[in-house]
Amino acid sequence: MPSSSESCAIRFDGVGKTYRAGRATALGLKHMLLRLPEVAREARREPVVQALRDVSFEIRRGEWTAIIGPNGSGKSTSLALMAGVLSPNSGAVSTYGRISPLLELGAGFHPELTGAENIELNGVLLGLCRHEVRARFGAIVEFSGLEPAMIERPVRTYSSGMVARLGFAVAVNVEPEILLVDEVLAVGDEPFQRRCLERMRSFHASGVTIVVVSHTLGLVEALCDRALLLDQGQLTADGRPAAVVETYRARMAAR
Amino acid sequence: MLVLLAKELRIRYKSTALGYAWSVAYPLALALVFYFVFKVVARIQVENYALFVVMGLFPWQWFQNSIVGASGFLLGNAQLIKKVRFERSLLVLVGVLNDLVHFLASLPVIALFLLASGSPLRAAWLWQVPLLVLLQLGVTFGFALLVATANLFLRDLERLIGIATLLWLYLTPVLYPWDMVPERLRWTLWLNPLNPLIQSWRGALADGHLDPALVAGAAAWAVAALLAGRLLYTRLERRFAELV
């Protein structure tokens, strides 16, 4: 089953991820100091949320994969693990290649900075150097479809659609080898959505690995090579999109 | 990192009309208050007390700003931490450097105070000031990393730090000379990471003189703070994205 790193882009190996329900951190210092033993005992049997349990799969280079599943099934957690923002509690996540994550739209933008400044900041954080960002600046602005005057205004004055467009424009212009997209197509107007899809298609054609989280099942069926179905943190189906979507629909209808 | 720093600076100055003036006005106003309390009212026996206070208070302000701000260095960038994987301690370093820039901006004011009291500008500063900046950067970054990390897990640390730095200021010979501390308590000064720094700043600025023992003390504290900060940070960094 383990293949060489040349053909593999992302590998999940028995990945488990739990979140603490978050009580201990919310308690505050006073409570912690006053009842230290009690708090320590509670922390150990604190309710945990099992976001993912023992998930294994391998995404090959150039594959366009969709992760589908009901809310809270661990889709976004999976993407965050791929992006390296979270780390698993058990198992291992390996990725090969430059990743461009779009975990939340327009996240990573600072509202007080202008669009142009945010492009630079984000480009650098995604691993480009400053002159590389400058070289791509025009392309990013063009792709976002924002007016040149708008680019010089603070991002807080943008509409949410504009933020989304700029975010997507940066993410697809850093020449990623792996593109992670979390439900992006839900925002943005029709022409922009079309442009996003086109760009993702051309990425796909040039061999970029794409992983999307989506509830737009029609698009998943039409575009992706493969779909993974997550349900309550477990991988319950994996294969051709049409078949997996079918399984998903049937299961949801039964609930 | 330069981009991050430029970003922080731009944000700090963005919607303020006076910009640079603010980084000087605040410590200067504080100095005025202390001058009134200690010199005019309490009649402290220090010559040229205004100069004395400014030489200690400005470096202290840098430290305090960074430590108090540290809680926000990570929390304030939650969006970045949740989205992109990068070396997160850079955010803390940038915050500290940002405060350093403001401190450097206030150095000319100290020079003015020195000139006004007939003290010369010294060539030795060319190496003394960078050395002290470096040592204080070490101490400040170390503590800021500790605070920033710990604050993610215990949110009310933020408030505690406000009180702690207030006490800390009065326990450090910033507003009074160290030799006014009663002899039987003087050993406690060595337990104070800021004491050797503040005394060194004053020695260098007023007399162009650095006491090797104090510099060694400051260096030891810088190393200790950096190690402690680094240790806590590397142990907890994996969980940052879940907590911010």
C-alpha cells in the first residue's frame, strides 16, 4: 500500500484527531488555582470530541479529490491537517509539495491593511519571496476582478464577496502543487465562480493536486476524480464521485 | 518577516494623525508624572532627576509594552495561525521588534535630555547601544514568548500581566537609584531580570561606561528567558491553531 513519494501527494496514516471540549481553558486562573486537584482530575476525564478516528488514505499527485459528508464529520479538520495547521493526536499526515490552503475565505487578511498590502503579506506567508509576489501582483489583481482603486483601500471596506475573490486570487497565483479549498464556491458571483472553476480545471490539467471540501454534490460529480465520504470522523466510502455521492445521499435520506 | 513587521508598524500608525509623536509622548508623559511624584513631592535625593528617570523609563517602556502586548501577538493574528503553517514565534518576535522600533525612535529624546544637562554624546554608544539593545531584545523576546504562549491556555494571564508589570516597575531601580535599596535587600536585585539592563542603560547613556558584571547578568537573564520561552513554545506550538 505505501507507494513512493513521487506519486503520492498526501498520505493519512491511521489519523486520529480529538479536540478538548474546551472547558479547562475557559475556566480561568482563579478557578484553577483555587481548586487545582479537582481541575486536574476533570481535565483528565474532560469530554473530548473525536473529530477523526483512524482515517487512512492516500491522494496521488494530480488527483482532484472531494471530501464530502454531513456537518461536523471532520472535513475541515482533514483539510487543516493537510495544511499542517493542526497536528494529529495519533497516526501521521505526510504531504509532498507546496501547499496553498484556502481554509476559510479571506482568512489571513488584515482588515486595516489595503488589498495590495494583504496580497503581499499573504503571498509571503504562503512561501513566496517579495519579488515573486510583486511579479504576480498584476495577475492576482486581474484574477480577483477588483477595481484598481479598490486594491488601495483597506480590506474592511470590502464586501464579503470581494474578500473571497481576493483570497482565492492569491491562493491560485502562488503556483501551488497542492491546492486545498474549503467550500469556496459558495461565495462570489456567477462569473467569478466560473473563473474559479476554470482555473481549477487548468490546474488539474497541469497536474496540480486539488482537494476540495464541498456540499455542492453536483459539482463534485462533474469535476472530481475521486470522492471521500466522511461520517462521524470515519472514512466510510472512497471511490468514483458518482458512487460515493450516491452512498452519501442514500445514507442521509435514511436519517 | 520584514513584511510582517512593516504590516504591524503600518497598522499601529494607520489611523493616527500624529504617528511618531505618540511613541515618544506616552513615555514622556509618564516621566513627567514620576518627576512630579518623586522629585517635587517626595524630594528624592537624585541630581537631575528628570534625566535619571528618562534613561531608565524609556528602556523599561519597551520591555513593558512587549510583555503586556504579548498576549495579543498570537491572539491578534488568529486568522493567520488558523490558515497558514509558518513559524508562529515570528509573530511574537515581530511584536517585540515593533516595540523596539518605538524605543529607538525615543532615543533622540534621551539625547536631548543629555545635551540639555551638559552631558556629551559619546562615540562609545556606537557599540554600547547595539549591545544593550541586543541583550534587552533577548530578555524581552524570551518573556514575551512565555506570556504569548501561556496566554493561549490561560486567558486571564493577560490581566495578571498588567498588575505584574506594575509591581515589577516599582521593584526595579527605574525610578530610584539601586543604592537607595536597603543593604539587606540588595541581593534581590540580582533576581530581577531587568535590573542589570536598566543599570547598564543608565551607565552607558550618562557616562559611556558599562559594568561587565551587569552586562554578564543581563546576558545570563537573556539566555535564561530565551530558553524558557523557547521550551514552552515548542512544547505547546502544535496546539496553537485549536486555541486561538
